[in-house]
Amino acid sequence: MDLEYNEDEDSQEEEHDLSVNEPAQSTHTQRPKRHTHTLHELHDLHELHDLHELHGLHELHDLHELHELQELYGLDRQTTSREVYKRYEIEKLKLKEMFACYQGRVSFTSDLWTSRSQVRGYICLTAHYIDEKWKLHSHILAFCDVKPPHTGEAIAKKIFDILKEWGLERRVFSLTLDNASANDNMQKILTHRLQSGNGLLCDGKFLHVRCCAHILNLIVKKGLELGSSLLVNIREIVKYVKDSDSRKDSFATCLESAGIESSAGLSLDVDTRWNSTYKMLVTALKFCKAFDNLHLYDRNYKCLPSEEEWNRGEKIRDFLKPFSTITTYFSGVNFPTASVYFMLVWKIELLLRRYARCKDIEIRLMAVDMQSKFAKYWDEYSLILAMAAVLDPRIKLQMLKEAYHKLDPRTSGEEG
């Protein structure tokens, strides 16, 4: 039975017209009639669409247009704020009533980050549940500030208070978090508080779920600490072209002369996002012939990568591609992802084992570094998420046994 998954073809970005259509000029000198709609009356999407079409307002590019719109519909800043909050209170009450009648358990995701400019912390708590028609729903229950220090106890208290406000402290199934050190202590404190009210299944054994996308991000970033140094010249030529409009024009001429047609431009990577390095390599390698000819149009261009460096870039791009695909699966928001967890983590472990034995020494060292991170977070698979694979009719126990057999034939019978 084939245990591989299909990788989607690289999607092409579509160009969108972001221009603002000018409203038709009126021949009358008087001001347009002042409308008195409220946000309650304009909450229907069709009505909002009609208003956009009527006034040609596809995007508000500056505050002047926003002020004109507010004046036209009689909505100043204070009125808008009040109307939005009223709408929030109405929808919040509806959702509370729904949860009061809901018979199932609710899963939660939470994240915490700090605003650099204001040095303030913010927390977001989102509820996920499946209705009686097996449709997945997600609702943000709270998006609020958290005063420092952001200790595990402070975060646990904040989340518990939010759950209690919504009447969900006895309906919790799981809580997915990133791997910040404070979260380890926080989930222990929260588990104890929820347990005291008999609000957890299996004594909270399955409450804490580590964010798979975040773990994969840490794993790949670990490998790129070594791999990034091998891409210096490729990164430099991308930066060189993007730093000047005249260089961009010269590069466009090179693309044309090389017969390369593409709507996607060059992309420069950033330290905090490993997939930006993958995207940089995809575009740079696609345009390598244009880079080879750039010196003919730009005398200052002197950092052309060697053939060996291009080959190295191709190998790292191919190395990163399956991890980029897996990240896309983990990050799905319109479908449940629990059932794909086991097979994707299994795929990652299999890939790392394969690359750790490859002949290319740089790729091998990257894979070995990544294996250390994998062992830290995924030495043992999450049992509750692996159970979702058993319930998936496409997988069942037979597929799990074969998966374990590929990892270690000696223990596949015990694990499966």
C-alpha cells in the first residue's frame, strides 16, 4: 500500500488590479445626499458589495477616502466604534447561547506575542468545534492585552478567565500552543485548574498539543543554520537586483532576452521565516539564465554564483520542498488536520533519515542537525492525534503498521 502523499504543484500568483475606480463626476453642484445607514443595516455582504460597486471603492488607499465615506454615511469614528461594539455584543450573545446548547467538546488554539513599539503583550484564544452536520467551525473568543510579566501563571489565569466567561471551562478537549518556554508551565497550571472542576477527559492527559507547524519551523530553521551559509552568493545577487530600479530594469531585459516569462518577481529571504529561503531559491533558480547574462547589461554586477553554487542551491531547494508542502498541510484552516498529523510527522522522520544517509555531506549535516530537534519534540508521537489516523478510513491500523514497519521493522508490531 502506497504511503506517499501527493504534492501540489507550485501555485502561480495571480495579478490583481488594486486600482481605485474614480466615481462618475456629477454635474450637480450640491453635495451628495447624506445617508443614514448604520453598521447594523450594512452587515449584509451583498449590501456592502453594492455600496462598493456604487461608489467604485474597491480599496481605501488613504485616510481622505475613508473620511469621505464616513461623512457620506453619517459615521464618525465614535459612531463607528459604538456600532461595531454593539454588533460584537450581539454576535457574542448568540455564540454563548449556541455553546450553552452544544453537547460536544471544544478544542482551542492560543498564541501570545509582544508589540515591539508599545512593549505590550497580546493573547488570542480561538475555539474550534464540529457541529451536528460535521462542519468545522472556528471562532475567536478573545483578542486582548496581557500585562507583563508573561509568566506561565499569568497566561494560565488569563485563558482560564476567558473560558469561564464563555462557560466553556468544562468543555475543553485540547489546547494547541507553540513551544515557548512559558507555555510548558502554563499548561500544567491550567490543567490543574480545569481538573479541579472535572472539566478534562482522562485527567488532562491529552490537553496539551504542541503546534506542529511551529515545531516543523524550528526543525527546518535548525538545518538552515548550516545551509544558509552555502547560499551567500545567491542571496547577494537577489539583494543586488532588488536594491535598485535601474537594476530591476536591466534584469527585466535579461529575462526577455533569455525567453523567460513569469509574473512572479525575485524574493529575498528573512531570518525568521525558513520558507522565505525556499521561495528565494525557487525564483532565483528559475531565473538563473537571466543572472548569467546580467553582467552584459550592468558593469557593476560581479557576484555571479559559480556552477557549483547553483547546484548547491538546487539541492537545498529540493531538500526544502517536501517540508514546505507539509507545512501547507499542517496550516490548513478549512478542514480538520488531526487525521493528517500522524502520516505527516512520519513522513518528516522518514525524510530526515533518508537525508542523513545521503552522499552530499552538507545536506547530510543539515539533516542530522534537524534530527536533534525532531527528537526533542516528536520523539514520541501524540497519541490523541495518532488516534485520528486510525479513525480515518483511508489509513486505519494497517497503514499505521506499515508506516511503523518502514521506521523500525523490529518494533512495528508493538507500536501498531
